[in-house]
Amino acid sequence: MVQRNIKIFNFLILNLLLTSISFSAGWSREILNHSDKYDHPFANGFAATLSSICHKPNIKEKNIIVPILDWKFKIDDLLKDPLTLKVALQQDSKGNVKKAPLLFYIPGAFSNLGNGQSRRWMDEGTRLGYHVITPPNPWGTDYVGLKPKAKLGDVEAEGKVIYNAFRQAFKKLNDKHKVDRSKIRIAGVSAGSFLTAIISALDAKHNDPIGFYDSTIMSAPFNFGRTLDRLDKIVLESKEPFMGMSLVSVLIRFKRFCRAEKSGELNDYHLESAKGLTVYQGFHSELIKSIKVYDKVNKLNSIPGGILGSLSPKYKKWKRKMNFNKFFDVYAPETKKLLLGNNGDLLYWVNQAKKSGYDNFRILNADDDFLNANAAWANYMKRSQDLIMLQDGGHYGFRHLDWFKEFISLSFSLTSKTENFNQLYK
């Protein structure tokens, strides 16, 4: 009887963790109450994710309320060429930079400089009163083209590169007394949120830390190595008919899904499209682009095709066989070992920061995010006070909801500790 009661108790605790919220010292009561109102129209993780792409905010740079600058920083020991950061700075009526809180934002895998995801966060952040600084993601072609000295996927080295650039950008602003140091925040999505944890740990260990107020992790891969295995498995399941599908056919499927999603009439065809378009087109095709740049800048000549390029049968065969694991087998076998060990474990980096005295993490994930096996989050039981776990929403599949826009506003609103910027822009 005692054992049965213990099992029931453990089940209830785990069930509480995987419901819409877990009470947290990191999330305010207002945010928790708002999270309790979360409701996604799709229980299917792939459909939820693709739905969010259909209706994602499309913020143009010219419509962001402050000018967007490019700042370049040399990181000679880790990158051949300077790393460019997109920088959005608060200004007064005369165009002079104001003193303001600071938000570092790291976008998801394959995101290049100034992509839509980063523009959205620059827009949201500046409207809330922050200076906002964002890099390219290390899996994107903008970053790969800089010929990093570490192999693609070495998350610790990539974290050090971005942290180095962040420190230089912070110093540039802080030396001019333009940073309100009471609210310096860092946030990321997907692979960018994994780097957020690494950078938080690096800063906590530093003798002269930037001093993050908190670190917000959204739609994170719980274990990077296992996530890549999981993506490869789904890509394999989605190869037919998506492997040889033309761009026109891809667009037709995408539009059909988006039209059906509006009317709420999703059938098996639409769900199959959601899976293939999300994983095969969204991850595999982007991986191929990055590998091609990686091959070019390192002068490897490892991609077959010759003069015919992508029309070559040899190239098509190469593309068909290529996946994340194949990439590591060919180009960086030692990196895959790291990703399957501590370096690829989100909780490891969170605990590294904690050992150095920093423990201000806030985590938002969906239980049906296909990057993670559901059981993996049970390992987060000890840190459930930091975690908001949504029952559904797939991989960042809530980005388009009005609920999420308000969530951002509540989560990053400024308090009495800082100057009130709410009336900065009328």
C-alpha cells in the first residue's frame, strides 16, 4: 500500500509539472496567471509549429522604432573574420543614445543576421524600453561563412564567440554610461536558448561579469545530441515525398495547409504536410545550405556535383543521404561525442551557472515539442520552480498568438528599479 501511494504521489507531481504551469520564483505571479490562460488551437506539435509559421509576425526593419546598426567585433582566437551584431539603441528626441536597460537575444538554429525572428524581438524589446543586441545563430550561413576555428556544432566554443562579442558590445555602451545595469537580460529561442544557458554560465564564472538580471530560455532542446538524433529520425520518415519536391510544390503544400488551418479543417494530408514541411524543409534543407557554405569556406571540395551542381545525380544522392549525424560523422566526429555528453545537456550548463552563484533562469517549453522526448523533462523536476510547461504548441508554435505577445510584454516589462520607458514613444 505504501509503495502504491508513493507511485500515485510521484504521478501527481509529474503531472503537475507537465500541465500548463509550474509555480516559480523566476516567473512573477502575473505571468503565471497569464500562462494559465494559454490555449493553442492544435494538439498536434507539427501542425502547431507550422501554423505559427503561417501567421508569424512579419516585422520589417524600417518599421522598428529605432534605427538598426551593425557592430563588428574581432574574436581572433575563435573566428577568422569579425562577427557582426545587430544593435537597436534607445534614442532621445535629438537622436542621441539614451541610457536604458539591455536585452541580448539569440535566435534559433540557421537564423542569419536580421532575420524575421530577430527583427520581432528587436521590435518588441525596443518598444518595452531596452537596447537590444542580437547575433546570427552559429548554424546559420552568416556565421558559418566567417570560418569559425571550432567545428560546427561545438556549442561551448560557439557560446564563447557570442559571449565575447556581447562583452565587447556591452563595454562599448557601458563606457559611455548608456546601460542601466539594474536590468540586463538575456533570452533565446530553440538552439539560441541553449546558447543562452551556456553564456549565462560563462558570465557567472567571469571575474568581471556583465551581470544578467535573468536568463529566459524558450523552446530549448533538452539534450542537443538526442535532439539531432530525433530530427534525423523524423527527416527519414518525411523523405517521401519531400526529398525531391520542387520549390513550387513546397509552396503549394504550405499554402494549402495555411488555408485549411484558418478554417480548422485539417486532414491527414495536412498533418503529413505539417510534419514534412516543418522538419524536412525547416531543418534538413537549412542544414544543407550551411554545409555547402562550410565546405566552401574551408575549401574541402567534399560535395559532389561538379559543373552541374545541384542538378547532378551525384549531388542529389549526397543530399539524400546527408543528415545531422552524417554531417558529424564526415566533418566533426569529436563534436558529436561532446553533444552526447555534458556539453549537449541544457541542465549541465544551468547547474554550472548555479555553482558560480547565478540561478536566475526562466524556462518556457511545450510538452509536445518534437525536439524533446516527453520523458526528458522529468529530469527537470528539481528545477520546476523555473519552468512553465505548456501542454501543447510544438516547437515555438505559440509565436504568432496574441497570448505570446502579451507574455513577452509581461515577462520583460520594466519595474520601478529602472526608468519608466512606457511613455518614451507616443
